[in-house]
Amino acid sequence: MFTLRKRGGEAVSGGIYWCFETGERFRVIPGGSLPGPASATYYRLPRWVLLTLLLLAGSMVVDTLPNMLKSLYTKQTEQLVFGYGVVVCTWLAVMLAVVFAGAVRDILSMRELMVFGWRPGEAYLNGTSRKEKAKKTDEKAEKK
């Protein structure tokens, strides 16, 4: 016989079971048993029941929400929404000004970095020149 309520430790067919006392959800393989003591109560809803409940809840929201919003169209609410709009627009303008100021600062500082100081007569290598190497080997030879 099909029952929605099961007890802990009871052998059940597979599915998803909820323990409303702890708020936990358990997935049980077919032929498995529910975890927990025998005093714990678990509920299993078939998918079609869960889907039906969700559709009913959704239709209630779709029906109720417009009726709730109708009550918001008063003079005070319009002024409050206008005030929020002014605050949001002001905040957005300040944030854009900060971003613009940072971008201008970065562009101006990059302008200094983009000046190339390359001189064809100089080599920008990380090694020592041949003359310095020769000088070091001569100094080593003299020390010996």
C-alpha cells in the first residue's frame, strides 16, 4: 500500500525522502533503508504531486502579485519611488565620475610610460661587455 509517511530504519523503495523535523533530504537507492532512529519521520512525495503543488503555488503568485501591486499605486508610493530613483541616479552619477577620474588618471600616467628613450648607440642587454670581461680576466691573471 502506498503511504507518504515512513519511519527511520524502514526499508523503502528508492526515491527522495524529506525529514521535516531536521530539514534534511535523503536520496535512497531502491531496496535501501531510511537513516536515523525509528522515531524520525520521513515523507516521500511522488514527482507528479510535487509538480502539481509547484504549479498551484506559481499560479497563486501570478494571481496574487498584481493585486498586491495595485495597492502600491498611491500618492505616497509614487513619491517614495521617485525619491529612490533620484538616489539611484545620483549614486550612479557619482560612480561613473569616479570611474572616469580613475581612467583619466591612468591614461595620463601611461602617457609618461609610453615615451621611448631608445638610443641607437646604446645596447640594453643584461650582460657585461667584452671589455669588462677582458678586464676581469686580466685582473685574475695578475692576482695569480
